[in-house]
Amino acid sequence: MRSYQLVGAAALLVKAASVAQGLADSPVDCSLKSAPKRPFSDADVANIRKYFEANLDVQGSGMVVASPDHALHYDYAWTRDGALCMHALQLTTKNLTAIEGKMDSWMSWVERSLDEPDPNAGTIALNEPKFTIPDGKPYTGPWCRPQNDGPGLRAITLMAYAHTRKEAVRQRAWTVVERELDWIVANYTSNGCDLWEEVQSNDFFWVRYTMRKALYQGSVFAETIANDIRRAASYKKKADEITQNLSRHITNDGWVFESENRKVDTAVIEAFNVGDMDDGMFAPLSHEVVRTLAELSRAFCGAFQLNQETAKADMPGVLFGRYPGDSYFGGNPWILLSASAATLLYRQAKALSNGATIEPATETVLEGLLGQKVAVSSLLGGGDAILNLVRKYLTNGMHMNEQIDRKSGELRSATDLTWNYANVLKAMHVRDSVSDLIPATVVV
Ligand SMILES: *[C@@H]1O[C@H](CO)[C@@H](O)[C@H](O)[C@H]1NC(C)=O
Ligand SMILES: *[C@@H]1O[C@H](CO)[C@@H](O)[C@H](O)[C@H]1NC(C)=O
Ligand SMILES: *[C@@H]1O[C@H](CO)[C@@H](O)[C@H](O)[C@H]1NC(C)=O
């Protein structure tokens, strides 16, 4: 996420190190073949939740700290991370009354931030990526900006919250959502930085697919909450337009690329999870989603010595990084993305158990990835293989740094990354909803 801050000598050093890490032997195929084995106990999940919540509503500001790591300069509020984490909080909480305080505080912060004066002129842009805590001022140092995923992600989280609350909260949410979505309608094809803050494009899959969801949900919200028929129609029209163009992100080989200048990228898997609306577009068992997962798994299996050692030891599991050739902190597996891949496998298990069908050609690809026949239990086992491998490298209780060293397996980069906790909690949430559906004898 933060390689933008690595400049000059530090960046060169990291690059040299990653070049020197070539693999001596020819790569061995990784496998996800595993029986289901719940990767985190209830006690583990409770700890993860504790570390997660500690990074929300920091000092009562409503803001989410990306990581408390001050030495690495992660102790800021990123628009994207905050929206994703507050959405994860709602998804993974049974008693919504218990999180009302945190959600209200976050909503107040979003309201405040949109009217924050810009250091240059007017109020700040809706696509400003990063703010200081606790004063809520836009970060003024050099940065990769703007980042156009913020408005859609914030709107999705606010709408999810509004649906669980009373009329007054809904009206407040609408006031913000309307601005976010009007911004998307006017500006969705504008240039911006990717979620890793490295490359620029006006057409990232991550940005477009999540905007699409915000607009479709917003269309219903506009009609039902605000009785604003004109906006409802305009949001739907833009969402339809984005939908049409999204198919241009599918390669001739059938997998989905992030952008022309950064094709192979696990951001796409995170997008499949975050942007899905259960409407058949990039459904978990569709050919392009399965092909993308297989493609990325193959790429990272060969790229990381840690994955190769796992495969050579006949152990299941693959750790996922951001993209092949990453050099930030040496270019390592990321916990949040490994959790995202596991979540996708769990969602595939859920879809299958709900009766989704799978094309024969797609089934062949998935069978190759799983190393066994496609079934609810083998898909659960595949996700478990990934998360059990992550767990193996957690050496400080359930504390999770951003990355796991590609060679040594040591925890690397920022400590207690909030997005990690969000994604592991979401993975376990989906997993538990599936394992509840199948006979206890099949699930460990
Ligand atoms: C839900 O949380 C609220 C606030 O923390 C608490 O008062 C209430 O007892 C909880 N309800 C249940 C069913 O646990
Ligand atoms: C679109 O972006 C421009 C430039 O940042 C901004 O001035 C404008 O207000 C945005 N449009 C809407 C409707 O928010
Ligand atoms: C949509 O795709 C067409 C080509 O199929 C392209 O010309 C157009 O610029 C795209 N529009 C957007 C908004 O990306």
C-alpha cells in the first residue's frame, strides 16, 4: 500500500534485494488440497477482533488508523482502509447495537472530512486519500493522489449502516451518499492512483467494480430513502455503463486484469469480494473469477521461496502478494490478500452449497487449483490451507504485520495492520456461515 513513501536510496536497496532473491531450482506446483481444518479458534478470533477494534474510532475521532506503526508512518487515516474496515465491522458483528457508537462516530468523521477546508482552496476533494489523526486534516505531504476508490467505498459502508438504523440516520447518510455518488457520476473516468499508491490509470478494475456496486445500491437508496427519482435513474444509468465496459478487463485467456499498466494484481480478488452484489457479474464460480484465482495462485507459488518450500514439503497452501515483481519491503506475501483469496474460496463453497452450477471447463481449472474434485468441503479446505499457512507465521500471538517475509517467513512491514484484521475476520465470517450448512462430520 505505501510504497510511495519509499524514495531514493531506500527504494533502490529494496529493489536490489528482491533481484538477488531469484529461485535456484525450477518451481514446483503448489497445492490447496486439504480437508477442512478451521484455521483460527474462537479464542484466536476474539483476539483478532480486539486488535481490530483497537484501531477504530481512534481517540474518539471516528477515524480508523491504517496501522499504529509510527516509525513506518502508517499512523494516518486512509479513506479506503477506513471505509473497508467499518464495513467489515458491520458484516462481522451480530449485535449491531454494540457497534452503533463506533459507526456514528465514523459517520460524523466522514461528514466532517467532506467539509474540511482544502489547504489550497475551497473544501477538500472527495478523492483525497489520507488524513492526519486526530485533527482530521488532509495530509499535505507529497503523495500518490487522487485516489478514486474512496467515494464509492464510503457510500457502500454508509448505506449498509443506514439500512440498519432509523430514519434520522438514513437522512444523514443520504446527504453524504448523494455527494459521493454525484461525484462518481461526474468523475468516474478521471485519472487516479491505484490502491497500492504506485501506478495511475483512469480504468482500474478495483475502482470501477466497487463504484458499480455503490451506484446500483445508491440507485435503490435514492428512490426509497430520498424519493429522488432523477438521481436513482442517473446512478443506475452510470452503473449500467460501467457494467458494459467491465468486460474489457477480461483477457483472451479468461482472467481479469487490474489495469493496462498493472495487469496481474491481487487487487482484483479483493474487488471480487468487496464489489460482488450476488447478481451474476463476476460471480464466485464464474469462469473469469476462477481463472483469475488460478492465475494469481500460480504466479505467487513460483515467486515466493516460502511457497516453494511449502510445496516441496508436500504441504498445502499458497501465500498471495500484491503483484509479481513487487519490490516494496522486498516484495512479500501480504496477509490481507492471502485472507482475500481464502475468502473467495469460502464464497465459492457457499455458492456451491446454495446450488450454483459450474461450467465443465471452469470446473477443470478449479479442480487443478484444489488438487481434488470440486466440492463444498474441498473449497473450504482450500481456503483453510491458505489461512493455516498464514497462521503458521504468526509468531506474536494473533498480531499481524502487513507482510510475511518471502524467504524467512518473519513478519514484515507495518504492525497491526487494520485491513489485515478486517479481512481475516471477514474470511472467518464467510467460512462459519458455510460450515454451519454442511454436516458436522465433514468439517473439522
Ligand atoms: C447488544 O449490545 C448492547 C450494547 O452494548 C447491549 O446492551 C445488549 O445487551 C446486547 N444485546 C445482546 C443480545 O447481547
Ligand atoms: C468532479 O471533480 C471535480 C474536480 O475534482 C470537482 O471540482 C467536481 O466537483 C466533481 N464533481 C462532482 C459532481 O462532485
Ligand atoms: C468503454 O469502452 C469503449 C470501447 O468498448 C471505449 O471506447 C470507452 O472509452 C469506454 N468508456 C469508458 C468510460 O471507459
